[in-house]
Amino acid sequence: MKYTSTRGGVSDVDFEGVLFSGFAPDGGLFVPEDIPKLEKETLKTWKSLSYKELVKEVCSLFIPPEVIPRNELNGTSGDTGSAAIESVRGIPNIDIIVLLPHGRCTEIQERQMTTVIEDNVHVFAVDGTSDELDEPIKKLFRDTNFVKKHNLMSTNSVNWARVMVQIAHFFYGYYQCAPTESNDMLPLVEIVVPTGGAGNITAGCIAQKMGLPIQLVAVVNSNDIIHRTIQHGDFSLADTQMTWASAMDIQEPYNMERILWLAADSDGVKIKEMMNEFNEKKMLKLPHELHLRLLGMMNSCSVTDDNILQTIRRCWEENQYLLCPHSAVAVFYHYQQFSSNQNLPRCCLAPASAAKFPDVVLRANLVPEIPQEIEALMKKETRSTFLKRQDDWEKILRGKIEDIEQKRI
């Protein structure tokens, strides 16, 4: 398996080259040159696999037998950072730098990152939105010499490896929801995806391309650029709004470039022209044919804060299941379709625990469940570096990376 950029400026890259990178040198995102197509019999066989076995089967289609990570650089809207920190904290010869949008995550989400005191963890609380945090990271990864010198990689969904592993979610969700009486068939299942940066639903699009019979729905909050793009072909920037589903407060979902590349039949030249126009004007009208193909790949819905609170309450009253606000975004769509008597099997992805969002749960007139681990977290001291809006974030990050390198020598 070889990889190419969505903008066509680089190709024939092996998986290791993709793993130890972020954005491609031409500013695009790495994608497989060919999407493997699975036979019907293979899809039937995979039904009996566990989640871990599905991950192994999916990943084996895209990667060689062994790869060893070295350094990590990460920008996060709430949950990716803490997960990445937990995977590397205290491990020698690997450092992680995390940027979080200060005041735009919940206190618990911030504390999951800022209470980690291992020397290989470096957390920056930045006075900016998730979209703004991505800008210095994009600039760093365009400097290919700097990336190679310091062995940098990104662990958010800029990196293909993150999207690749998420492909297995869709196979697992499909097999859990497909009617059991259809043993000799592969019935259609609708999978509803809470969508911010669009990494997860990109994985769904890849699974769809591989032959999994799924109907995708991207559900967003009031930051509705993806919804407008799917419904009207209007890929245009708007001001970022703060919502209860804070990890989805994104107006420049970089993975839409991968989705558009898939819809454009892997036409890197077309994608480069479109993304150049978007980067220059911050608005783009999709060509009619491309818009129709995108509509054929997925449906979409936009959800308000009031909808989120109503859904959290209803789900608790009917099921005694406490939704996080991001999960509620997907379940709102389900309730809308349920009331219209649509009987298609449906899977709603739930990306986070409600325990991280006690303020939202209270606003839904419910009592938050606070695990002991969270209570202990609130008593720990925090450590982070605050970056003001007027600071040169790229320069500070470069300096930090150079400092880390010097300490290793």
C-alpha cells in the first residue's frame, strides 16, 4: 500500500512516511492511493470477529508488519489530547506536545491534560479556537526539513493512522446493528456520526468505499459548515460559535478535504484548485457534479444547544442512559427519524462520557454522575504553559521542540 496527497503534489509514500508526518508537504492530507475493495464473502466472515480482530484485519490492509513511533505533536479540541497523553506519559525517548483551546473545553477535559506531570508531556493552553490552534501546526509540518530533523508526527486525525484505526469502528458498529436474520445477506445500516473535524466520518467513507453497506449521516452542532457543504455545496467559513458540544466547535474541518477527494474520484488536481480557492477566499461553491456525489455518500443534520439538552433529558427518561452532549447530537437525529417511522437499522456513535460534562448535564435538569477518578482529578495541581493570542505560537512551538531535542543530547 502506497499513499498520496489529496492535492497530488506527492505520491508513492510508504506507511512509515505517512505515520511520521502530519500534513503532506504540499499542504494536503495523506490518503491511500487505492482503497481496498472487500469481497462479499469476506464481509460475511468478518461478522464473527471481535473488535480487536476487526482492527487487526482492517489495519493489515493499510500497513506493513512493524512501525516504531518516536515523537508526537498534537492539537486537540478536548479528548484526543488526553488519550494521546495517556498512551505515552513517562515513556522514554518520546515527548508529546498538546495544544488545547483554553476555556473552550470543560474543566474536566482540561484537567485530564494539565494534571499530568511527567517530564515528557508538554501542555499549552492557548487563547484561541480549535481551528486557530491548527494553523501553527500546519506551518510546522510544511517545513519538511524540521519535521525530519525532530521526527515529528501528529496524533489527531490529520494523521492517516488515526483515521485508519477508526475504520474498524464502522465495521464493528455495522455487525452489531445488522439484523441477525439476514445471515446470507448484507443489509443496509445507517451510522450516525457526531462530526467536528470530520476524521471519524472520513473513516466511515473509507469503510463505505471498501464495500461495507452503510448509509452515513454527519450530524454537527451550530458550527454547520459540513452540513451546509453536504446539503447545499456551500463550503464557506463562518464565525466559530461556542456550544455545549465543545469538541465539535470547528469551522475548518480539515478532513473534509479527504472526503472531497474521495467524492472527486481521487482527482488531486481538482482538490488542489478547490482548496487553494478556499484558503484564499474562505469560501467555496462545490461543482455541481461533485456536490451530487457528496450527497450520495452521506446525509447531514445540524443540532442546536436546546436540541442537545432536550435529547439528553429524553434519553435519560426513556432509557436511563446519560448522554454526553456530543453523543446527544447523534441521538437527536435518531429521535427525529424515529418519529417519522423510518425502520432502517441505525447505529449512533457515542464519542465521550457524560462525566466530562457535568455542567451540561445539570442544564438538562439531571444529576451528573461523578466517578471517583474525576473527583480525584479535581484535587490535583495543574501544569501548563499559557499562550496569549498575540504570541507567535509557531515560534514558541519551534523553540520548545528544539529545547526538547537539546535535552536529549
